[in-house]
Amino acid sequence: MRESVRRLKLGCARRAQLKYGKLLGEGKVAQVFEYGEGRVLKLYRAGQPVSDARRELSILDVIEGSGIAAPRAFDLEQVEGRWGLVMSRVDGRPFAEPMLADPARAAPYFAAMAELQLKIHAAAGAGLAPLKVRLARKIEASGLGDSVRRRLRERLRALPEGDRVLHGDFHPFNVLGTLEGATVVDWLDATCGPPAADLCRSWLLLQTVSADLAESYVSAYFALSPIPRDSVFAWLPVRAAARLAENVPDEVYALMAMAEAG
């Protein structure tokens, strides 16, 4: 058993052994810093619970043996009261940069992304939390009215189960590298479930930038997979409701409309 897994099960973490270097990237819940040769420190923001770092470490341990292009996790560490995860460094810029700079030339990037997401979905998700359990909790935290939440719970129960790896946050900012070789990062929301639900989540995230980009991406996925379009968008009301629990004020009205349509 790897040392990182032993620490995880013991519920402890070592204090940082190195001083982290320059900031490489950041998102809503964490920042990523240089951290020695070939490694980075993903440092969760103040107030983020240690359970987030533990969950991502555990997920990356599961992913490591699957053949998916993802960082390798090494250690759980604490820095100035914040929790961090030491991982292998992934070089390259996000696919989002060239895609947004010239949307007319985004097609090859969508095709490469679709191939990557299909490889993720081909992997068995044993060892990951079930998607539907995660979505049920988020629906309850969505702020929607009782009758809408009740209807969404019923809809969620009727949707299919699944046993594939789902990334949970698959979009161009989380794909780093080139068309010839890219790595998928930010695995905190990975679960086990049906691929259609993960593709729906990607569409939901992309449409906040551009409806055309969102449609172009799912079309690239459909070109490589026989998955029915209806099976993907059957997940939209519950996916929209779950997104409401993520503190995205600029999206609230659109998400409420999608959730209430279910």
C-alpha cells in the first residue's frame, strides 16, 4: 500500500517539507504552485475542508491504475492551516486558451477532448463514490422549493445507474497539453456512474461560455460514440439543480429554469 494511502486512512498529513514556488494556476477552491522537481502543490483555499484533499487523493489513487492521462498523487500536506495535495506536474496550457482565442479553429480540440472523455468513460469506476448519491445531496442543497426538489428526486431515481469513471468537471480549462498529448486535471468531483451524465455536465459548463461551443463539443462526442442524445439531456434538470448548490450566482436564473423544467 502506498504511503499516501496509509496517511489518508490514518487521517493525518505531514507539514510541508518544501517552500512552494510560483503560482501556476487557480480556481474557485484551490491554487496550484510549483513544488520541487517535477511536482506541484494543489493548495486548497482557506476554509476548504481537509475532506476535499483526502477525496481527491483517494480518487487519483483509483485513477492511477486505469490508464487515464491524469496526475499522480503523492502526499497530503498542511501549509499555514491550508490543506494541500502534492502531485506530479502537468506541463502545457489549457485547451481553453487556443479555443477561446480562435473559436473557428476549435474543432480539433473538441475532437481531442471527446477522445479523452471517452477513454475516461471506458474505465471501470469501482472505488469511486456513486454519482447519484452525490447528486441527491446537491439537489437538497440547491435552494429550490420542496415540490421541485421532490420531482427531481423522483427523476433521479428513474435515471440509470452506471459503473464507469466520470470526471465530473470535464471542460477545456481542465485539459492541459497539446493535440498530440494532453492530461486531464482537477479530479475532485470524479464519481462512478453512466457516461451520459458526465457528458451532460460538460455541456452544462460549456454553455455558460457559449451555446455554440457546448453544442460543438457534444457533437464531437456523438461522432465517436453511439450514446443517444436523449439519454444525455435526460440528466439536465438534475444536473442543473446540483449546479445551483455550487455558489454560481451568475448562472442562477438559467439553472433554475433548467431544473424546474424537469
